Amino acid sequence: MELTVLDILQSCPLFSEVDETGFRRLFAVARLVRFRKGQTIFLEGQPCPGMYIVGNGLVRVFKRGSQGQEKILHLVGPGETFAEVAALGQFNCPASAEAVSATTCAFLPMDALQRLIMEDHDLCRQMLVGLCVWVRRLVDLVEDLTLRDATGRVARFLIRQLDGKQNTVKLPGLKRHLAAQLDLTSETLSRTLRRLETRGLIRHLSRAQLQILKPDELMRLAELQ
């Protein structure tokens, strides 16, 4: 079944505190946008077009250094948002975004979103509550990079992505993207996953899917390492 704007907005935690009236106003200005695999969505420094909510697919948000090196800041999957802070703050895109796979998003154009915020203070307040989750995510990222070793970072990622119904985790199409997000080399990521599998904590179901066999023990590694 094809995703609709309503499906995507309802799946987004950023709007979990928005009441029915505010949700209807968001729905009225949102539209579906689709990106092919490898397509650039926007570049760092460009005017922000608006806020995106991923319905399916995967988007990488990254910065490129003066020597051409890239640092992936976040891999954005279904239900998650990107360009939200720039859209709300009305400043240029602080990073670039590219579709890792064919991706469908709900899109809230900058001008329409700003009009809603100016006209509906309740909606503004409700969205600010949702943004607290985004800020917490950034704090967690800094904590991972500064306080955790490779095992802890990988374990923490797996726990966050865990599908509680089947105890499975779907990995990004290219492991190098995940490795870059965790500030690891691809080789280190692969070795860490093999060690976790040898210890009986995880099992590869396929190249892109893992089963978590001992979530409690993996959680302890995520907190301690």
C-alpha cells in the first residue's frame, strides 16, 4: 500500500504532542516528495527549503570538510525528520542531505511552516516539546563519540533500532554509512559485529538484518562500554 502524507505525519514523534487542530493545519500544507537513490536533497549553505519527514527509505545528513572528507551526522529513517531546526529557525542548511536509497518524505515548505507557527502559538509550543527529543539525540551522539568505545557505540545503535516485536534490526544498505555515523572504520564495525555474534548476542539473518538474541546483555554493553 502506498504511503500517504497522513501516514507519514502520524508516524513522526516530533508531532506526537500536536493536537487535532494543529495536525489538520500541518496536513493541509504538507506534500509528498520522492528521491531516487543517490539523489542530493540539499547542500550545506543553501537556503533551507523546509522540513522533511521520512516515510520510507533512508537519508544521510553529512558535512564535508575542506579536504573533501565527509562526516555523517545522522542516518534518517522512517518516522524521523531532517532540516527541522533550519526550517524552524529560518537559517541556511547547516549540512547536506542525500538519499541513501529510494526515499519518500512528507515535506513542509518553509514559508507555509512559518505561517503556521506565527498564526498558531499552541502548535508552536507543541512542536517545541517534540524538538526536545531531537536535542536529546544530539546529546546522545556527543556522548557516544566521547565516552563509548566501538563495542558500546555499536551496541547502543542496535538497541535504539531494535524492533521489539521480532527482536530484529535492519541495517543501512551500506555499512560504511553506519560506520561513519559511529565514527568507526568499516573494518572496525565489521569486527565488532562479528565479536557480538561470536558471543551469542546477535545473529545475522541476512546482510542487512540482524536478530538480537540477548537484548539485556547488549543493553549492558551499550551502557558500560
